[in-house]
Amino acid sequence: MKITDFNPWWKSSEVPKELAGQPREMLPHVWSFMDYRQIILLFGIRRAGKTTLMHQLIDHLLRDQQVDPFRIVYFSFDLQELGLEGILESYELEILQQEIRDAKKIYLFLDEIQKLSDWSNKVKVLYDQYPNLKIILSGSAALPLQKGTKESLAGRFFEFQVNPLSFNEFLEFRGAAIDNTREQIYQREIKLLLSDFLATGGFAETISFSGIALKKYFRESLLERVVFRDIPESFEINRPALLMALLEIIADTPGLYLEYKNIGNDLKVDQRTVANYISYLSHSLLVSKLYNYSANRLTSEKKMKRIYLSNTCFLSVLSSEKKPALGGLFETLFANWLNARFFFRSPQKDEVDFILYDRKNVLPVEVKIRERLSKKDLRPMKKFMTRFKCRQALLIAKNDDRIEKEENREIRILPYWKYWSIKRVIGDLIDSQDATLNSVGYR
């Protein structure tokens, strides 16, 4: 493809509808940083919508800011091997028809930037030499991006994580009208929509997919592409099939305890190799690691870890079971919805699934998707509350909807489908702007 093929607005003065898509919730937040000198870096898993978000920013520049189309240039390195210098020379000569330094403000969008060799130093040169250049980057591999920004672009960028659609966005894309202040009335509809959301994972392209087509899309267009192409390009590895084997193990055991030696023995590889390959999956945003909670953050980092797939849609693709167990499916869902980074396990093996906290409050969260809850199900949470002096906790259940009180402690029990009630409970107790967890998904 030529550079002109990437920029249809040079002819039409508008972004084609199929490229702009439907506006994302985070668009206004990212847009609020467009007037700053700093680079905007969008990162996230493949197919999450980074390219679409870039085109929505371009659309906003054209429609609302009336920016000259020839002062907006987009290029993707995903399938192209052109160098940055050649792209800009072609742009100056054929399109801008003057040197960039002599022009008004230019908006430069570079997609899948991690595919460009030595990208951070090249971008740094542009940033330093052209103060009239507003640079917007995107990338899929977290570690190469973070390494580049910390080493070469420190102080020169704002970073935003682009995730698949939230449940609210998913409902909008589906055209579903739900009054979220009256969830009980819409119980049946919410459950059906949530079932579809679990299967599609919030990936906008798959909203109309189902069955074999859905599994084929996630395996071939996303998982295999990341495992057999993206990761080997970013890291020096010679066994990409081992990455897929690890993903399949995690799919069969959501919340797997990371005991590298045992996993290595099962796969007949060295435990250091397992640890390295898990880190590659984490940096490629296919999995998320949780640490055992301690009031001392350093202690947490040294303790045992658990791991989940980063999206529920991967479970049905990778699991050896024909249909993933509901418990593991919803545990994975809430691990990602809550952007959880901690769990708790005591020496006596009392466990709490997720621990959320800000500088004022600690909130233990347990997921129990079973027909009936027993007192035994609440016991580990109560012990945690006593140990860490928590007054409130949240238990996400299958059917139960009540408040369990004991002395000065309160456990709010909500059914999994009460999405907005769960959000409100967490929002009342944990300040997302002040949270140690990055719970809103922006960095």
C-alpha cells in the first residue's frame, strides 16, 4: 500500500464511516490531551480498537476543528516495511508540498509503532526537531513500548490503554435499551446480553459473530497472530508453541497459581523458561498476573502469584472443555472488569479472589457462582476483614441479593448480572482516581 492509500481524507476531506466506526467512551478523555505538546501513546491488545480510535481522532480534527486534511497523515507499520524517513519525505514532497518545519501544526498518526525498528529514538528525533508536529502512536506489545518510552521518551508522552468494549459500550453497539437504575426489570435481557458479551469479549468486530466463526476469528486473527508473529518479533524466542500451551493451561485453570517448577515439569521445560514465557504473554496483554495482597507492597511482589486470561472470549477458544465452567468464566470476567491486581491467600489457605484498594479503603471481592451460598463461603472474607480491619466487602453471586451484617462488618452480596449495582458499590468505596489499582483502564 502507498501512503495515499492510508489517507483517504486527502481526496474526500472526511474519514470513511467504516474506518471511524462508533465513538468510544474514552474518546473525549484522549481528545482532551490533543492540545498538549506531548506525544499520545495508545496501547492495547490486538483488535481492541486502537486504529479505530485513531481514525475517530482524525474525524474530530476534520469535522469539529476544520483542520486542513493535508495536515493530517496516518501510516500503519503492521504490514508495511517502509522507513519513517521515507514516509515523511514522500509526505512533504507529494502532499504537504513544503517542509514540515515550515508548515502549520501537523498531526502525525503512526499505528503499530513497535514494528518500526529503533522506533523510540526515531520518534524522539521528530519530537525534538519539529515542535509543530503532534505525534499520536499506537502499539500492541506493552514491554517494547514501555521500554522505549522510559528510555528515550521520558517526559515526552501521555499513555492510554485501549481495551475492548466495556459492557456499557457493548450495549450501545447492540442498540440495547436498558434502564440501569431498574436492573431487576431487565434481568432476562441483561443475562442474555451478558452471555453474548462473554463470548465476544467486547471486541467490536465480533458482535455479529457466533459459533465456529467466533472461535476461528479469535484463534486465527488474534491469538495465533500474537503468539506466532508478534511475540517472536518483539522477543527472542524459539518455541512459540510453548506460549500457546501455557495459554491452554491457564484457560483450563482460571486463577492458576504460578508455580513455575510444577508447570515446567508438566511441560518438560526449565522453570526459568516458563517464567520468561509467562512474562511475554503478560507484556503482550494476553494474560494478567495478580499478586498476593499484603499491607506491604514489596512483600506482595515477592509472594505467590495467580494468572488469568485477559478476556473471557479466549476461554472458549483455548479450553479443553467443550464449554468452560461458569465459575472460571465469571472469575475471569471480574478479574478483568475490576482490573484486579491482587488476591489474598493466608498461610492457613483462606482465600479471597480479589482485593481492591485506594489510599483510604480496602475492599475484598469474592466471586461465587453457585445456586446457594453457605456460611462457609463467607468465612475467608470475614477473616480477611478482621485481619485488615475492613468494614465492608463485596460478594458476587449467582442468585443471592442481600446484605450480610455481623458486628460492625457488612458484606454486600449481589448477583453477577447486576453490573451497574456492582459498579456503584465499588465506586462508593474505592476512589478510582486515587486507587493503587489502575481501575479505570487509563495510565
